[in-house]
Amino acid sequence: MLKISNLNTFYGHIHALKGISMEIKKGEVVSLIGSNGAGKSSTLGSIAGLVRTQSGNVTFMDKDITNMSPHNIVKLGISLSPEGREVFPALTVQENLRLGAYTKKDKVKMSESFTRVYDLFPRLKERIKQTAGTLSGGEQQMLAIGRALMSEPQLLMLDEPSLGLAPNLVLMIFELIESINKQGTTILLIEQNANMALSVSHRAYVLETGNISMTGNAKELANDPRVKKAYLGIG
Amino acid sequence: MDKNLEKGKSKNFILILESFIEKYKVPIAGVSALILLGLPFMGFSQYIMRIFIMIGIYSMLALGLNILTGYTGLVSLGHAGFYAIGAYTASLLSLKLGANFLVAAIGGAVLAAICGLLVSLPTLRLKGTYLSIVTLGFGEIVKMILINWDKVTNGTLGLKNIPRPSMFGLKLTLVNNGMYYLMLVLVALITLLCTLLIKSKIGRAFMSIKEDELAAIMMGIKTTRYKALAFVISAFITGITGAFYASMIGFIEPNSFTFDISTLIISIVIFGGMGTIRGMFLGSAILIAFPEVFRFLMDYRFVVYGLVLVLMMRFRPQGMLGWKSQMPYKLPKLVKESLKKNNKDNLKTQQI
């Protein structure tokens, strides 16, 4: 579905992504793990069109989307829930979600998306008219994911959904990620919490200073001694 | 402890005020409409009526800037430029081509809007202070053009004898209060336009850009296009106001559109409460009436005026009317029903 080949991204003179290649198949949950500054967010930014790439290709459903403008990429069916749950604090939950469906013109489909999101997150339904800034951290994260789902994406990219959440909320968010995937949305997940990420995903890539150092089945990676040592704090 | 109590009190005050307004919505709206319509018959002097018209003008200017600054989050310090473009274009159209007020005003507004677009195109990559400085420069450039383009603008001498608008064969003047009513109509139209705009999809896009530009981009919103649109709409409203001002005052010169005007407009927006429509009226009423009321302070009135703004920034940074609604959230029917159902289910399981 999504194929990245030999992608190079620079910030000024800093070489952030040093020719990475990866592939995501339809229906998968793929996680991208790595420490701070490894280039996880840059990868997502390059896919979403937020960061310009110098060389390499990103193809989505057989279409070249390298350096396309972000709104066109959203229209094609890629949606990103940004790091640190960037909801619009002064707008209500309903307005936030409506903004998520900004590229959709069909009203029937939009109400379908609403019911889908409210079914997934009943908590949001209770707070339709509340401003997003008054929600708790977990609720804001739900809203951020729900908002990203409103555009009915084929591929949902989540940037650190567990950031700053209480352990039981983290568990809940990951359960939700699994159920969203079961509904047929392909997911690319970025996490520092490698343990959780590997437990919900099919495959994983490990990023280290702009290079992909390891890749494979998520379960195998979770048992790999190098991953255990570096990211899981075991051994 | 004391502080918390005070906070609770002020919140309650807002709640009381809001529920009062909510309760007596219709009579309040009716009475204020009657007062506004009947103002000319209350025997105020020409001077007072003129102040009322100036308050109306500045309400319109503030509403225009509010779209850009209050909702989209782009601070412009050059709105006097758009104001001048609207005023000069409309005056020249009616002086040289004999166009009637409506045509001239729309012409002025359209040219201001085009200038808004031209200013926005190169500047939208800039953020915050940088953008403000560019708009400040724009205001000065417009003034310089007006001073130096003698052939068209008559330089520092300005334009004289700008015709008053006439409608249905009646010449509108200050004496027959035509200008006052025209002002009311314009304010009403612009308020309506702003309200509709803010509640629409476009309005939501504006607010999302102010709140979080990155997230807005990720929603698939073409942020540059909407920022340009905000500039255009804002300039359009300012241009129309300029046309009205020129025909009311009858004489314009480059010095009618100095940087002071830009700062005054932005002060009104901040003072009244950014991102609210009600705030613009209160803000302009207070800031325009203030120097007139405190004429006895003469040379010091702007010192007091500055002091008021400083105090304002300290104690009410959100502006006079810039509060969020304190009314209880009205849950939609659907949600209420599902909540009730959930409660019942819970009770049942408890009984079992």
C-alpha cells in the first residue's frame, strides 16, 4: 500500500533520514520504534508532505506522492494524528471532528464518520459541546485520533499516541488502535513505548540515527536481544 | 484562597449576566434596536451624533480586523492602508466618474481586497511579529503613495468636496440623519456577514489556523489559501468602511490614515475581546468615546488611554467581553437519551 524507497531528508545541513526504505501492506499495523532523534517523526512528516525530501520516493497505492502538498495527501487517504495531541483547544469536540472531515464534501458520509467515531469513543459523545482544551489528556488523545479518522483514511499514522498518558489510558488507547485496525484501517504507529507498540503490531522497523537498523515480525523483534536491551530495558 | 474565591465570584457574575441575557433575549434585542433607531430623535447635538457615527465606523473596522487577528491569528498593523485605499478609490470614483455611493463603495472595497490579496501572497510564509512588521510597512507605503502620486490623489492637499451618498432621490447628510442610518445598515450587514462567516466551514478553518497551524494542515486545510482569504475579507470590510468615512467627512488627506489609526483599530480588537463579535462594539464605544469625554484632560488623555490599555493587559488579557460562555452545556437529545439508557442499565446490573 505504502512504499518508501531510499528516502533522504535534510533539515538544513542535518541529514535526518539517510536513505530509508520501508513498506506497509494493506490491513497491517506497522510500528516504527527508535529513540529520541532517530528520525521517526521526520519519516511521518516526509510521508505526510510536511517536510520536503531531497531524494527517494514515497508511493501510496501505486501513486507517487513524494513532496506532494499535505492537503492533497490527506485527500488521497493518509491521515496523521500529530505528536502531543494537537487538538484545537478553543473549539468544541464537535467542531474539532468536523474539521477532521474537512476534505469530505458528502454530508451522508460525514454523518457516517461521526457515528463511527462516536461508537469508538463513547466518551467523546458525552462531551460533544465541551471545548477540547477542557478535556483530560486521554480524552484529548481520543479526540486527536477520532479527528484523524474523520477523513476516512486508508492509512492512519499515529505519532506517539501514548505520550504523557497514565498507564491504564495507554492500555485503552492501544486496544482502540487494534479495533480501528480490525475495521480495516491500515496503521503506521510511532512509539517510544516499544513494548506496547510491538504487542499490537504485525511488523516493526527499528530506526537508529536516520537508518533502519532492524526490521521484521513484531513478535520476533520483541524477543531479539538487541531490541530487548536497547528499547525494552531488559537484559 | 482569597484569589480563588474572587475567581469563583467573577465566574458567577458572568454566568448570571449570561443567563439574564439568555432569558430576556427578545426584549433586550428589541429595546436596543429601538434605542439605536430612535437615537436621532432624542435631541442629541450634531456633535454627539457624529461621535455615534464614528463609533459605528470603528466597529466596522474592528470587525474587519477581527476576522484576521481575532479568528485567524494574523496580526496586522497596516489596516489604515486598506482603509485609505477604500476611502480614496471610492472618493475618486464619485468625484471623477460621478459614480453613486454604492458603486463607489464597492469599487473601493474590491480594490482594497485586491491589495489585501497582493499583500498576503508574499507575506504568508512569515509568522507572528514578522508578518506584523510587513503589514506596518504596507500601511506606510500606501500613505507615501497617496502623498506623492499628485496627479491622482492630489498629494498632501487631499480630496475635497466628496459627495454625500444619495439614495432614492434623497441626499443623506448629517443633518437629516441619513448618514447615521446608513451607518446602522452597514454595521448590521457587516455584523451579519461576520457571524455567518464564523459559523461556516470557512470560519472553522480560520479558527483552526489560529489554534494550531500544523494540526490544521494535517486536516487537509489549505492554510495558505485560507490565510489569504482572511486577508481579502478583512481588507474588503475595511475598504467599505473607508468609502463610508470619506463620504461622511467630505474631505480626506493622507494624514487621515496614519499609523495611529491602525493601532487604534487593533487596540479596539484587543480591548473588546479578540475573537468575539460583541466585543468590537463595546471596544469601539469605549475607546472612541473616551477621548471625547475626557477632553478636559486634553494633553493627557492619551496618557490615560495608554494606562487603561496597560491595566487591561495585566488584569483582563482576554479583553472586556472576551470570556468563554459559562452557561451549562446543552447536551444534544441523542446523547441525553443514550446517557439515560446507560444509567438504567447500570441500575439493572446493580440490582441483579
